[in-house]
Amino acid sequence: MNNPKNGTQLKRIVSGVSFDIDNGQFKFDWTANDPDKDILLLNEDTSGVFDEDDVGYFYAYTYNPNAELNQIATFRRALKSEISYSANNSLVIEDEVNDFVEDGVLRLDKFKRLRDFAVIVNVRPTKVNQLLDTMRGYIAQYVKSKHLRLELIKRMHDEVQFDAAQARRVLSNSGNYDPEDIESHIRRVTQRFELAKRKRKLFEMKHFAPEEIRHGFSNFLKFASAEHQRLYESLQGVDVLIYDDFYTSGATVKEIIRLLRSIHEDNTLTVFVLIKQ
């Protein structure tokens, strides 16, 4: 790929990510895609936008609908560095991942100019996440030189709440459950929620099913420091970029939005995710 940092323009990518059985690595093919075997299609048609609750969402990539779930899970872990890609037996190549992330960030820039953002916000991961680090680096490179980078962190277990009414509304609006099923899910999740709090394992939210139930969790994020909160409180009428690596249920992003809006309703919020499920 051409390097935009040297003043050249990225070529249009029509390509895909597949798993190369011969060398045991994920292959980033920058010249062609194969809808029958690719895990991820990288052509520009797989980027997209949507609006929800007056917030604009942009995602750079989506998984191929034909991809196998186990390959998607392995690819996701490799990108997040749960499987190292610096060792000789790596599943993904660091230079390829860097190009992959930078191209995603530049796609966002076409949707909304990065230099317009005054604040960028993310949730601090609880363990090493090299993908988020790479995203942060490229975003910082392309936004205006004077911007705030604020982090949110998870609250203590005893501060987190489960809003059964909100979870009930989300389940009902999904149209996938009849009233008896909804009440059964609510009772079961409420029990699991209280048990997880006692065992201090609350933040394994991905294990709460159905997926929509996660929208009932609230008050599980806070600013990383009082200084970060004070800085955000001092800003009004600015463009704020919220970013994350993957978008699945959207529960975490919704909680970020709820928290930021509880402080300022007039800031313009935009969500950027690298890969949408």
C-alpha cells in the first residue's frame, strides 16, 4: 500500500482477508477478494454508516456473511493481540495490521473530517489490546494537533446497575421474543447479575444472553480520573469522537453516550468502530 504519511494517496482497496492453511496465517490480500472464503471483505462497499439516537455511527469493515464463526473468533483474538503477532508463529503480520487499521481510519476521514474533532474518547481495556493502541495512534495522527484524549474505565462491581425496565424495552422492541420469554429472560439475568456482582465477575458481559439484555446494564463506566471529567465538563458545543475496535451488541458504546450526554447534551457525538459484527 502507498503511505499517506509521505504525501501519497492510498490506492482503493478491493481485497479480502482469508486464512492461509499452508503457512497458518491470516492473509491480507490487497488486490482481490473471494466472497466464498474470505473472513473479511475489505472493499469500500463493506464500510457503512447509520444513525441512532442522534448519533452518527461509522464502521470501516464488516465480516463476510459466509465466514465461519470459529475463524472470525480466531481472527478477532489475533487482532487484539490475545494471540501475539510479533512472534515467529504469529497469525497476523504487524505491517499488514497497521495498513488495515490506517485504511479504516482514513475511511472515517471521508465520512467526517478527523481534524474537526476536539475530543477523542475510548474505554481503557482491562488487558493489553494492541489493536486499540494502533487505532489510537492513527486517529491521533490525523485529528487536529490540539485535541483532548479522554479515557473511561469500568466502575467497581458494587456501583453497577441493571435496569430491568430498559432491558425489557430493548427485548420487546427487537420483536424476537414473546412477553413470557422476555420475563423469563429478565428473571434469569437478574439472578445472574446479582451472582456475578457477589463473585466480582460482573464484567464478563458477553456471557449474558440474549445479546440485547446487555443494554440493561448501566453506570458501569466512569472517567479515568477526576481531571478527565473536569476537562470534559469544561467543553461545550464540540465534536467528540468515540472509538472502539469491534461493535457487537453496542451496549458499551451506548453507555459511553449516556455518560457523555449526562454532562453535555449539545456536544456532537460520532462513533467509529473498526469492525461491525
